[in-house]
Amino acid sequence: MEFSTAKMKEIFKNEGSKRVSEDSAEELAEILETFAGDVAEEAIAVAEEDDRKTVREGDIREALR
């Protein structure tokens, strides 16, 4: 999974930044990828606890608690 640096720069700019370095965009992407992977792992575990193979929206919400 990979978040584009262009999308990361867009996020910064939407929050009010006028200029964004390539390094900061790459760092945000790395952090978000790690966070998303952790959430996905936990959501899978929640689904498995309920004897399901399909991850649902509620599993993701539960994973974030």
C-alpha cells in the first residue's frame, strides 16, 4: 500500500499550509501507511472473533477504540 506524496501535500494544503517539503509529505505517508496497517490488522482480528472472513465498517470502528 502506498500513499502518494502529491496526496499528502494536498492534505497539508487543505489544512492551511502554503508550502510543503517533499520530505514532510513522504514522512506523513509513511506514518499513515503504518497506522492504516495497524488498524487493518486489528479490524481483521475483530472480524475473526465474530467468525467472519469479511471485514465490515463496524470492525474498523471497533479497531479504533
